[in-house]
Amino acid sequence: MGASKEIGFKVIVVGAGPSGLLLALLLAKQGISVTLIEKSSEYDKQPRASFYSYPAQYEFKRAGIMEDVDAKAFHANGVSWRNIDGSLIAQLDTSDSPPDFQMVSLPLDELLPLIGSHLDRQPSAEVLWSHKVLSLRQDEHQAWVEVESPSGTQTLYASYIVGCDGGGSKVRRELFGQNFPGRTWDEQIVATNVYLPNLKKHTPPDWTTSNFMISRDHFPMIAQISNDGLHRVTYGEEGGLTYDELRARQPDKYKAFVPGKPEPEDYKMINFSPYKIHQRLAERLRVGRVLLAADAAHLCNPFGGMGLTGGFADVGGLYDCLYGIYSGQCDDSILDKYSDIRREKYQDVIDPISSGNLRRLWDPKAIEDDEFIKMVRRTNTDREYAGQMREGVKAVMHDFTQYYNKT
Ligand SMILES: Cc1cc2nc3c(=O)[nH]c(=O)nc-3n(C[C@H](O)[C@H](O)[C@H](O)COP(=O)(O)OP(=O)(O)OC[C@H]3O[C@@H](n4cnc5c(N)ncnc54)[C@H](O)[C@@H]3O)c2cc1C
């Protein structure tokens, strides 16, 4: 099929997950014509990202949604590392951190429609639900996708196409086939969203919003994620177990580590989702007019919330690059910098930190000698050091506007 040269500057974003929605909103707020293509007919409701730290909040502010996020979010007071009996090992108290550095929690089933409601108000944006990308091509002038839609197969054209279509990204597979370098952990995890009305009766006074427990068998994380008392309980499981086996083991798992050893009648579980966990990075995040961001570009295990934090940092960087090209402040070689620098951020920051966060939960004997645990303890007595450690979360970010008029 021939490609029209009359489209002007237009961006197609594939995937109305958190990264695609935020990128579309940032671009549309600058008047850039953007089409967001989503294969589902509604927002995803799986229990995934919930906690957002400084880099995510920075992009929420730029997109003009931070006030709305703040109004709905649960505000976290800190993170603890504990033995499996709940006793404290180390604690990061964030209750007196500057507001920008306090974690907020808003489960994706609330965040996605919130971003979407802002996007719906943008005249230069359109969202195409129930449109599934089947294939992708490009030439020197433009790129185009073939999509399956309720009204049949269509071809949609753009200056640039961004794959924000998640870990199984069709856009990435069109570029690189099955090649997604990295590894899959032998372990798997189960993420549950659950109301635990009696939890407070059984937790120690130093219990914080998020609590990681050290155990090779369970490596649980228990965190409150909403103002109405919803908790995220995520725990480790053996690889190779089926969904039904995992489901059957869940009550005993809870009894092994949730304070108070609750029986099923003591809680109300509203989501149960097993996940395989991966550390993977695409070999390039740019091929001509096609770009990859967030989970389509890289995956990490969710302990410590580095996944979407890195994804939103991609989105903010890519927005600056595309806006720079649109506004004539740079040429499109800035997209090569995007690819190189965002890959470096994954290799140097996201992969090592997220892998360390997971392994730290496995060995009760090694925990006392763990350098990160020593750093966390130091923040309790050394406020200046606590400030430096807070600033460390910015390491995942990069300001691409510094290359304007230099590319
Ligand atoms: C248990 C768990 C907890 C987590 N907690 C956190 C956390 O607290 N903080 C954090 O930062 N990260 C966290 N993460 C990671 C985070 O959830 C992901 O990084 C994030 O959801 C990725 O967003 P995305 O927009 O890139 O992809 P997705 O959310 O996967 O969205 C991709 C979208 O693309 C659509 N799509 C796919 N294929 C096509 C196609 N062919 N055509 C059209 N549309 C398509 C999909 O339907 C979907 O809507 C967690 C992950 C898990 C599993």
C-alpha cells in the first residue's frame, strides 16, 4: 500500500497503558496530532503498578495531572525490611521528606481513567479502542500500521510510531522478531489486592506503608495502596506451578507471612494474578521512525517499583525529543540519543537496582551485611545523608532538552 506524504507532524502511540496514555497526553498538550491505538475495549484492571516516586511525579506535573493524582492517591509514610515474623531489620521513614519525594499510591485501574479523562479533553488527540496493531512498516517519509478494528482492517499513517504496547509488544516484535535480550527468573510471583481489616491488630507499631520480608520461600511485600484500606500483597512462588496450583496454595502462603496468620474468611481478596518476572532490554529503542518505550522497551521485576518509574522516565524523555523535532529545536538524530541513553539508564540503574531489590529478600543470613540495608539505617540518624539518598531516585531520569539546537 502506498504511503501519503500529506500527514503533517503526527504521532501514533500503540497501547493505552500508563506509558502510552501519558505520552499521548504530553504530546497533545503541545497541540501535536496524536492517535492512541488500544486493542482492548477498556482500561486494564490487573494488579500491577501502584507506587509512584519522584520521576513519575515529575512527569505527572508536566502533564498537568499531579493535582488530580494527589487528590485520589494514598500517601505513603515509608518502607521497611523485616524478618518473616514481622520484626524490623531496617526502615526508610519518608514521612518528613519534601512532598516531591514522598511516594504516592494509586492503583492502575484508577490512574488509567484519570490520565484518559485529561486526554479526552485534548482536541489534537484521538483514542481508538478495540484497534489491534497487526503489522508495521515505514519508508523515509512516514510509518504506518495495519490495525484490526470493529469496522475491518485499516491502515493508519504517522510521522512517528511509538510502541507503548507492553512486555509482549507487537511493535517490538515487528522490529526484532522474538529477540528481547535478557533473562526470565526461575521464580514467579503472585500479586494480590486484598482488604485485610484485622491487619492493624497484629502489626508492630513500626509497621510502614510498604514492608518487604526476607524469606527464600515467600519473599513477600505487604503494602497499603489506597485510602480505603486496600493492600497489595505480593509474594514469591516456585516456577512451573499452574494457575490452579498457585490459587490453591494462596491461603497457606498468607498464613506463613501476613501478621495474624489470617484465614480466608478474615480477608477479602479482589485480585489474584501470577506473573513471570524478567530482566530484558530491547537491542535498540529506535528503528527509523519507530520507537519503543516503557515495558515494550524493557522489563524488570516489580520489587521496588522500578518498572513504570523507568517507563515514565522514557516517556518524558521521548516527549521532549518529539516536541523538539516538531518545534524545530532539533533534528531527528535526537532519537538516537533517546535510544542510547534510555538503554544505558536500564543497564546502569534499573536492572541492577531492581535485581538487587529482589535478591536482598532471599537470604536472612546476608541481610546484616547488605550495603543497601546499612545505607537505609544510616538515614535514620544522618539527615543530610537521607537527603542525598532521596536525590538518588533521579538517576533514572535524563533531560533531553539539553540537546536542542545541538543535534
Ligand atoms: C505485580 C506488579 C506490580 C508492579 N508495581 C509497580 C509499581 O508499584 N511501580 C512501578 O513503577 N511499576 C510497577 N510495576 C510495573 C508496571 O506495572 C509496568 O511497568 C507498567 O504497567 C507498564 O506500562 P506500559 O504502559 O508500558 O504497558 P502495559 O501496562 O502493559 O500496557 C500496554 C497496553 O498496550 C496494549 N496493546 C498490547 N498489544 C497491542 C496491540 N497489538 N495493539 C494495540 N494495543 C496493544 C495492551 O492492551 C495494554 O493496554 C509492577 C508490575 C507488576 C507485575
